[in-house]
Amino acid sequence: MALSFELSDEQITFQHRVRTIAKKEVTPLVEEYERKEAFPSQLFRILGEEGLLCLRCPREYNGPGLDKVSECIFVEEINRVCAGIGSSIMVHGGLATDPVLLCGSEELKRRYLPFAARGEKIGAFAMTEPNAGSDVGGIQTTASRKGEGFLLSGTKTFITNGTICDFVTVAATTDPGRRGEGMTLFVVDRGSPGFSVTRKLKKLGNLSSDTGELSFHDCYVPQEHVIGAGKGGEVLDQTLKSGRITYGARSTGIGQAALDATFSFVTQWKRQGVPLGRSQAVRCAVAEMAVVVETMRTMTYRGAWLYDQGRASMKDASVVKLFCTESVQQIVEKAVALQKRAGLVKENPVQRFLRDARLLKIPEGTSEIQHLIIAKELGL
Amino acid sequence: MRVMDFTLSDKQKNLQWAAGEFAKGEFLPDLATELDQAGRFPESVWKKACQLGFIGIHYPREFGGAGLGIFETVLVTEALSRVDAGFANALASLDAGSEVILKFGTREQKEKILPRLTKGDLRLTVAACEAEAESAGSSDALETQKDARGYVLHGTRRLVPNAPLADRFVVPCYEPGDGRITLMVEKGQEGPKVHSVEKMGLRLTPSGDIDLGKIRVSPGNRVGQAGEGGLHLDHYHQERGLRNIAQGLGAAQGAYDRAVQYARQREQFGSRLSQFQIIRHKLAEMRAGLDVIRFVTYKAAADYDRERLTRAVLAIARMEVRKILVRIVDEALQIFGGYGYMSDQAIERCYRDAWALAAELGTEEEQKDVIADEILGPPNHLIPKK
């Protein structure tokens, strides 16, 4: 097929539908839940009914069975409205359920995916530990054999949806003596004996997403809930490859929102009697924002398209994540800077964009880690 | 030949050390977290700072100060901000407007106001901001009328630091007969009304919008001469600007200190973060930035005390401090990784406070306009036609 940057008719229709639903269902919740520092859990049911959760989940498991490009369209539009809410939904339909979707047994898929896709069960993903952040191979949560299943023990932190989840996909090692060896993923139901939510975490931004700390103490997990026994690293790579492309869409959504807010600010306000938008410096700044948004969007959808063709490499995914999450900072920083004191007032969304976008350089591989992945993939 | 000397005198070093010790003893992290969440001013710490003589050290001795220069104020401000920029900003902000009284006020006004500011008996602030986009300059003045009994003010001012706490507001005004003037408004029964504003950073310095309603100000509460209001505001922005860059410098140093400490203790991949070249080079770049902004800050303050600070030199300092401050705090947070994003770590508040300080330092575009004016003269369209 010739080089084409057009969305298909279905994708365009989908984009309009998502935009309408985001405006109707999400926009009215933002202020309240940012203030409450909690996720509006009712959204899971609402989006589930609309077929807007777990977008790549096939129809046979009650999912909408869409492609990665459509998922990115959805993520961009939701994040344009609210990155905190977007973050919870993204983790549910990405990290939490992708291991099941991509590598889980048929039984496991039947047991979790339909509920997740309908929004009846909320998923979380638990990899990071107090002493294992960038160092994924350093996880200390152990899985030891117990009869037909495993006993999990350890602590997980910075877990999105941690305190509200119904199930959590947990990374643990069956071979704690050897770094990175024996990593296995387990799907654990909330309420399993030995699993507890230790606390909810307060953070800089993404306030309307839920972040918690989880503890496992001899928590029994049956054999059927195991994904990628001893080869969890490969499952994780599959999951992160998709997730890192999604970060491009998150960045694009926040960047677009910051550009929109800046545009209306510079057309409304004057400095020394002259509309801000007449200043060459301001025009250049706004133009620069537009250039970055366009570049992020192009990279993201190219990455998503490659993924749909089954051709996206980890390098492709890391390039998208690194470039977009770094670039969006320029946009939100400029948006805040231009408004001076007013940009920092709670009612002004640009300060939220700044706090929300700041997160993106950290999870699913920090910018530093993305650099190292790309260098390695290039053969260094 | 006299060699340019970049060292501080023993007296200056001792002063900076004393300020740092005070801050370490009083700016307690748990208290900071509590006040930050509530958006509350650190009353008891401020009282202590007043008792120990940290407020108004550049005021003449006869008005309750220590007779030191702005340079020394900058050193103290830097030391306080290094420990906690939120506390430091709160302590530095209750004498906003003293700049105008010090330079342009009558002896009576100075005697009545300045000693009380140093003792913590009076809280002053400047209400200069009309709207989001307005910056320092002619458009900051509030329209005012004069009659036989004095001035009548009405209107609103936005985002006034310490508005909920202040007893007096220094307000730049414009009166058709007098031209630009500076008036002091006392908070009383009839107003002004204050509406608190929630903000992202520097939450220990509560801000508010004020509604002056229709307020009467006696002629005795005019500071300086009629028509001089523009000079007053320029002077205020200059002196306050120096204190703001010192806060920015201290805040950047504080974020760097925290990042260095964390890099030394945090282990990943079996090593301390401090062993990884990526982290080492980040810290090196932060350190280089600190040296640059310390130099421009001290230079501007020293120029001021010798009465030869130009607008461009201050603008350069503001621009560089702002740029480097936000970069350093951003990198510091990144070194903390996920922990840096969580409110358990002080760096999360450092980040919010740094952005609020950056807003005080003005936009890069404004500073470049000032610097370009010095290089090229003002652009034609800004030269008033006769």
C-alpha cells in the first residue's frame, strides 16, 4: 500500500464518537475528582457499556476488537480531557489486561477479559517495588511452590488502580537468587487471603487516578492464574511494547489540550494594550507548540500502525515514548510560563497539564532507560 | 593591580550560615507538609524570624533594620530558600511594598511602618496585578479619583500574595490630576474584600483576589510624589526582583542538594545511583547551572547596592535563574524517579514551589524585551509620540 497518513473511515467515525463521549461523560467529572484525588469508578461501567475499555480485546471476550491505532485515538482524546482519569483507564486496558490478552491461557482470558472489557472488574498491574523501579530485574517479590499453585510474598508500590482494583497482575520471581531469571506474572483477585492494600499514595499530578501500595504475604495463587512461567520477562516486553506506544497518545492528548488553552489565552488577553497573540515571541511559542503536537501525533500513529502490522520493534516503541513524553514537557511548561501567576491557580487547567505531563517521563521505563533501550536495540 | 574578588567577607559568611541554621531548625518537613496541604502561612516561624532579626536586615537601623545591603538580604534569602523555598517565600513576602516606602516614603511613614514590619506587628503587600496578562508597566495602575478629603479607589486586583493576611496594601494607582501615584490601603471594616485563591505552589504564601469596593484613602497614605508612581513600581520590581532571584537560586540549590543526597543512597542494578554516568552528568549540569545563576544573582545584587544596577542586568538574572531553576528542579525530581512524583518526598513540593517562583520571575519574553531595549533602544511603536 502506498504511504498514507489517513485514518480509515471507521477510525474517523470512532474518533468523533470518542470525542463526544469524553466531553459528555468525562469532562463534568474532572474538577470534582481532581479535588477528591480519586478515580470516578462509575466511569468503568459507562465506558464498558460504550465498548471503550480494553480496546484491543477481541469480540469473543466481549471486547470491541479494535486495533492499536484506534486505541491511540481513544487515549489521545481522553487525555486531552483529563490525564489522571486517562491514566487509570489506560492501565486497565493496557498493563493490567495485556499480559492475559497477549500471553494468557484460554481459561484465564475467559475468566478475566469479558469482565474487564465490560468494566465490571477493574484491573491493576504490579511490577514496581520500593527497591526495584528502573531495575525491573531486581524485583524481590517471591513466588514459591505450594501444592498446585504458588505463594506470593512482597511489596508493590506506585500501583495505578491499586486501591480500587478487583484483580491485579503481579510480577514475582520464582528464583530470587538469580537476577531477572524466573520472573512470572500472576493474576491475583482482590480479597485473596494474604493480599492487602497498605495505603493510598498522594502525588504531584494525575490526581484523579488512584495510586496505591500493595502487600502480599503468603498469598496463594492457583496454577491457572500463572502467565509466562519463568518467562515473565517476555510477557512483560510484549506488554510494554504496546504500552510505550500508548504513551505517545497520552502525550499528544495533553499537548493538544495545552495548545488549545494557550491559544485561547493569547487571543483573550492583552499586555500593555496589545493582544498577546500579536507579539512575535508569543506567535513563535504557539507555533512551536503546534509543531511539537503534530510531530508527536505523527510518531505515535506511525508506531501504532507498525504495531498493527505486527512490525513494531521495542526500539520503535521506545522512540515514541521517549520523544513524546520529553517533548510534551516543552508545551506544558510554555503554557504555564506564558500565564505567569494566573497559570498556577487551581482553576486554571494549564497547571494540571504541567503536573500531569511531568509523570510521563517516569513510568514504564524512565527517559534514561528508554535511551539505553534504544542504544541497545541499535546494536551498541 | 586589583584582582576581581569572588569571595564573601567573614561577616557575610556568618550571616548566611546563621540564616541556614535558623532554617534547618525551624523549617520542619512535617510542618511544611501540613501547611502546604492547608495553604496556610507559617505564623510561628515568621514570628521567630522577626524576633531573631531576619526580616528587613537591609532597612536602616533607625527603622528597625540592620543597615545592611540588598546583597546581604540576597545571601540570607538564598540560605533560607535552600532549606525550604516555601517557608522562605512566606517569610520574605510580608514586607512587600517596603521597597517603595524605604526609598520614597516620608520620615513619618518610615517610622510608622518599617519597624513594625521587622517586628512582625504589621503585614504589608503589593496589589499590582490587574489581569492575567498584565506585567510590570503602565497598565498596572488602578483608576482613582481625588476629592477634598483624599482619594477614592475602586476596582479589583488579582492574585495578590498574602492578601488574606495583609493589614495594608500598597496599590499603584492613576488619578487624572495627579497622574501615577502609589497609595496605601488599610484593611478595615469597609474592605477591601479578599477572596482566597487556591494555587499549585508556594502555598505557604496564601494568595487572594481583592475587591476594593469603593475605598477612601487619606492624602497621608500616599507614598511619594504625584506623577512618580511609575518610578515607584519600577523600583519595587527591581528590589523585589533581586529578592526573587535569590529565592530561585536557593530553591535550585535545595533541589540539587536533595538530588545529590538521594543519588548517594538509592541503589538500583546493584549500585548506588551516584555510580551511573547518566546521573553523574545530570548532577554536573545542575551544578554548572547553579554556578551560573549564583554569579548573575550576586552580580545584580552588588550592582544594586552600588546604585548601578541596569534593567538589563536584572532581566538577564531573572531570565537565567528562571530557566535554570525549572531545569534543576525537573532533573532533581527525575533522579528521584517514581518517589519524586509522590508527595512523601519533599522534592514534589520543591517542584510546585519552583514553578510558582518561576512565575514571579516573569516570562522569558518580558526579560528579552528589557535586554533588547538596552541593546537597541525601545522599538519605534513604544516611543510615545509628542
